[in-house]
Amino acid sequence: MASSSPVALSSLLLIHLLFLSSAAFAFSTITKLSSSRCDVPTPTAMVRGEIDNEDPLLTTIPIDRYQNVELPPVFAYPHFYEPHPIAKYACEQVREQIKTLATDEWTQHNFFSQSDDDNGAGKMFGVLVVRADNGSLGYLKAYSGSITGVIHSEQYGFCPTLYNRFETCERTGFSYLAEEAELNKMNLRIEELENDPKRIELKTALDAVKERAMISLAAAKTQQKEQKKKRQVLREQMREELSPEDFVVFEADLAQESAYYQRQVKQVKAASTKELKHAQASLDEFEIELQELKRRRGEKSNSLQNQSLQQYQFLNINGQRKSLLPIFADTPLQRPPPGAGDCAAPKLLQQAFISGLKPIAMAEFWYGDSPLLEVRKHNFYYPACRGKCEPILRHMLQGMNVEDNPLDLVGEEVESNKLDIVFEDDFIMAVNKPNEMLSTPGRHQEYSVYTIIKERYPSATGPLLVHRLDMSTSGVLLIAKDKDSHQILQEQFINRTVKKRYTALLEGLFDNREEKGVIDLPLALDYLNRPMQKVDYNEGKAAQTFYEVVDTDLEKNRTKVHFYPRTGRTHQLRVHAAHEQGLNIPIVGDDIYGQRDERLHLHADFIEFLHPVTNKTMTFSVKAPF
């Protein structure tokens, strides 16, 4: 088997560590608490009495901006929230700064490029409104990952990343560059050995010996089989011609001949083995050193990665620190994903805790073009990601008064909603599901269409619900009261004979787009940003949607469309509407792929199918409430 290129292995390690890279815990000229970036201040040092106007990372908020504003009583749940007005104000200031920097100094990074390389695509920015002991407010700002051409983000007033691989940590003595230099020496020696002319010559000779041995052995075995067939024919012939006594002597001669050819095969094997051992022994002078170097390189690479991960030390308001490895130890992968710790939210909270400032409100927004496969809209607000940030923020927010996950409380808000029955007979029923009601019980919510129907018809058999609607989607939902009816209806869905139509209100106009057509974008779960889906041409499931424009509101800059899904993937209509390769216009109120509104303006208004018992065509329609 061909060995992996040492340069390729080094590149892979470097790519991973660049995700897990950059500055440090405390910028010495800012906090005056530490001379090394990887040194986290002790809790007793994490005290500051008031907003420091000389702190280049902290921007003072004018008092007239918040003196008549009700500040949030608790810190918003970071993975699902509506940014507070004071945080939005801070975001506007940062947007203006980005515009200037992108033109004057951040020219190497193209925010409006979809190339997804080191110089392209947009970036997530964030702000954290903080309060000092005297009540004055300011805000910190940060961005996720890195900006091309920017080594120290502090130079522009943005919070540093938590670990800079270019600096030696005085607390631990760890130097990524020194360790990388040792790894590179191994890579160079491995490359030298693999490309040594003498090794190549010996390897070629060994391959030739193997080929000769294979040919010789095959020839000996072929001869042995041919002679065996001849003996079998001769044996039967002589059995008739010779006397019993002479035939016994003849068979003994045949047995000796068989033994001869067996010895011939063994001799060929022995000679080949001897020649192979000799050729292999000559090559092993190189191979033993090469394999040992590769083993040590693997250990060194793993050690370097683990040591790098340990340099990330996350604080919370109580001064407790924790690194990436123990933070992610209880997650399904038990390892941090690439980029963990380099998002905006951890940087912001870290700097606040170092500076002794109390976090009040946070907001993150996307600036620039969306990555090729994901859905990100320029200047739209987004919550902190789950895959990389949720375990980290769980630690960093300990000791703070944080809002409960609003999604866990949604069921309480809709319990009073009436579940309107559109149609019902002895076998099926159709209901009009309200938005924000689950179709089936969730992990934290029992209240759902299923629980209502099960309580109303306790003797009903089977799964009841024939299909599902997203919690935020309203409209017609089909229910089977018995197992047989459910199976028949399910087969119709599987065979795609059921006709469905959704009405949606889009946050924008079509401009030059065709007013009807088909969207064909395969979808897969975005594991690092659950429950978001992403376009994935390699592993995604096929997803097709036919659409047509039915109305345009120029005054409100909105478009009403009908969607006719040909498949039923999770968030299919939402992604097909918002993704740049789809309609590139999010649905109004889409708090995952667009912007919040009073509700998600998506409604299942029409369904047509065959009755499971009468086989009659059934058509139900409920007008969209928007």
C-alpha cells in the first residue's frame, strides 16, 4: 500500500490547527495582567470598576442610548434569541467600521466572494454589551475565525482569539512552532528515505523477485496438475492391461512420480522464499527506520494536536477555567470539531470575564456572501452555533442568570390553541395545525397534535399521524385512526401520489428570476449547526420543489408563492427559498434561515389523496392566515 505523503499529512494537521488557532487570553497592553497570551488571569485579578475609555477593545455606549431603555433582566439563551435593541445599536457601529476596514485595510479578504478559500466568503461578527460596576455600558466586538491578512485582531479593536500558535506560552512552556519544527524534521527525513534512489532500486528489485516467484510457482503447480491428470489416465489404462501383481508395482511407480512433482513445488517455494528474504532484508535497512519514523510522527502529531487544544482555556464569571478536551469529553464525538473556540461568542465572553465586566446582551450577524453550501444572509442576525459553541458556552455561562431555552417553553404558549378539525370520518381526519405546535412530542415537549388526538381517541391504533409539519408551519395535517388506513396512506406518500401545496410569503422580490420553476438542491443535516440543513451534493438526499409566484407586494417588498414539494426533506421549503442557488429569498419569519417576524409565513393549505377505504379522491384546503 502506498504511504501517505508527509507533506500532505503536515498540511492536514496545519489546516486543523489553523481552525483552532490565533491569539490569546489576555492582551497584555489591555489587561496589564499577563505577559503571555496563553496565561489566563486569576479570578482575583478579574476586577474592573468602570468602563475604561482607554481600552482599545472596549467601546463606550453613550448614556443617551440606554438611559431610557429597559435592559434585559437575564442574559439571553445564546442559541435562540432576538437581539436586544442596545446590542443591535452596537452591531450597526461595527458594520460601519467593517465597511471602512474592508475598503482601506482588510483588502486581502473578499467578504463578497463564495470561493470558500482562505481569502473568500463572508464572516460572522458579534458584539457583547457589558456593564461596569458603576453601571456604565460599553461593548466588545469579535469575529469568528480569522480575517485574511490580519494577524492581531486587537489592532483593530476586536477581541483576540484564545490561543496564538505563533507564541510560546509562559505558563506551560508549550511552543507550537518548536513542536511543529520537530514534526517537519521527521517529515523531511521520511521524504528523504521514501525518495532515496537506493531504496527505490531495492524496492524495484523486490517487486521483480515477487513477480518471478509467482511465475515460477504457478508454472510448477501447473506442471504438477498436468502430470497428475496423465497418471490418472494411465492408471485406468494399465488397470485393464496389467496383472494384479504388476499393477501394484505400477501404482508404486506412479506414487513415486507424484512425490517427485510435490518435491519440485516445494523446492520452487523454498528457493523463492530465500530470494524474497534476501531482497526484503536489503530493503528493510530503509523500511525499519521509515516505519519507526512514521510511528513517531503519528504520536507526535496527536500529541501536538492535544497540546494545542489544551492551550484553549475558557473562563466563566466565577473565574473557573476549562480547556477544550474536557469540555467536549461528554459530547457524542468526545473531541472538539475544527474551529471550536474560535467563534465570536467565546471570544467576547472571555474578554468580558478577563476585564471584570458583566455581560448584558449579545448579538451576532453575518457580513458578506454566504458559503457555497450553507444559508447565510448579509447583515442578518444569527444565534451562536451548537456544534462548536454549545458545550463551550455551557461552561462559560455557569454562574450567570441565563434565560431558559425558549424552545422548551413553546408548548406552554400553544396549549390553549384550538385544533380545528377540517374533516373527519370513521377512518381518517384532517386538522388545521397551528403554527408553533409540534406534530409529535419532542424531547422537552409532550404537547402536540399527536397527544391531543391520542387523548381524544384512546382506542385508535397505529402511528396516527400520516405525515408531519414543522413546528413553525401551520396547515392541513392528515391523521389515520387505524393501522390499516395509516399503511395505505403512507404508501401513497411513499409513491408520491399525494398532491400537496404550501403558501409562503417571501422577504423580498423576484427581480429577474423566473416566476415559476423547479428547485433541485440535495439536503443534509448541518451537524455543527443543528437543526439547520445544508446543501450537500455528495451525501445529501435528493430534494425537489416546484414553485410559482401568485402575488407581489411592491410596497412591502414581499412575494407570495405556492410551493409544490416533490420530496419531503426536513426544512426543504425553507432552505430552497433562502439558499442562493434556490430562490435566494427567505420566508418571512424564518428564524433559522432568515429573520424573525410574528410567525413563520409558511402554511400547508392544500392536500389531495385517495381515501384508504372508499378509494375516493379527497381534497382539503385551508386558506393561509397571511
